[in-house]
Amino acid sequence: MNVTTIATALFTIVELPYAYDALEPYISAETLHFHHDLHYAGYVSKLEELTQGTPYADMSLEEIITSSDGAIRNNAAQAWNHIFYFGQFSAKPQHHPTGALRKAIERDFGSVESCKEQMTNMAAALFGSGWVWLAEDGDGKLFIIAKPNAGTPIMDGLKPLLAIDVWEHAYYLDYRNQRKRAVEDMWNVVDWRIIGERYGDNG
């Protein structure tokens, strides 16, 4: 799912692009039901409630994120983050980046494994709830960024490519307090073809 699609999905619950059990055993159907149908859907519902009768009601999620604050911004960011996060997985993923994305990762982090290790360690170390992102700037340089709570690289003018959700609702049913193991297992269902398409999408 590209950024343009997400930006227009304001008060629409975007369905998962795979079956609930498609990512097992790494992410369970139970977790996806709770994560998508309750947590993500809750952010969308709350955002609709908060923006009714305001100028934000006619804006895209990205526009709301960059022009609001407080509860409106938090719920818009969480809605956007979750659509983006769910869209990066596949039941039959491409396990390694290729082409321009692979070259950029090797340039900026030394190797793909080093990039994944840095993201995993940052996710394990992030205090409380939040997100860890692989993002790029306007020149194609890559960054790994940890953001608390509803944070997203969009707030910094960067383009997100890959997200790790370290809110407990993303992993606790399957992994309890073993956050790092949850992230390590997550890599098994990340589809690098999708991440590569995001890197090449300048829209």
C-alpha cells in the first residue's frame, strides 16, 4: 500500500491485505483480530469523532498529522501508522531487499543484516510504547528512527518505508514480555518487495 492510498483513507477501516491467520506462527490470527479490529479501528473511530465539524474533517491523514496537535494528531498518526504497518507483511514475502533499496541499505548501514539488527535493538530498547521506523529523506538517504507513542517520520518531513510497532497490543498475546523475540520473528513476514516499492514511490 503506497502513501497516497493511506492519505485518502481517513475514516475508512482499511481491511487487511491477507487472511487473519496468514502470518502465523509469527503473528497470530488472535493478535491481528485485536490489533486491527479493535485498536486500529478504535483510532479511526475516535478521529472521526474528534474531527466532526472541524476543518480536519476534509483533510487527508497526512495533512492532519502535519497541521494538528493533541488527541487529533495522535489518533490520525495512529490510524496512518497502522495502515502502513499492516501493509508491509505478506504470507509469502520476499525475504531480502533487492535493487536500489538494497544498495541504499548497504550504503547507509553496511549490510541488510546490520540494518535489521539496529532496528531490532532499537525496538527492544524503546521505553514504553511507540514505533521504530526505516525512513528516507528527499535525497534517498536512509535513517532508523525511534518514536514514542504515535510518532511517525512524517512529523519530521521524512518518508516512512518500514515500521515496527512496539505497543504491547502488537505482540503481547503471542510473546508476552518478550518484545525483542517478537520483533525478530516479525522479520519472517516482512515483504521486502513492498518496502522496495515504497522506496521507489516518489508520490
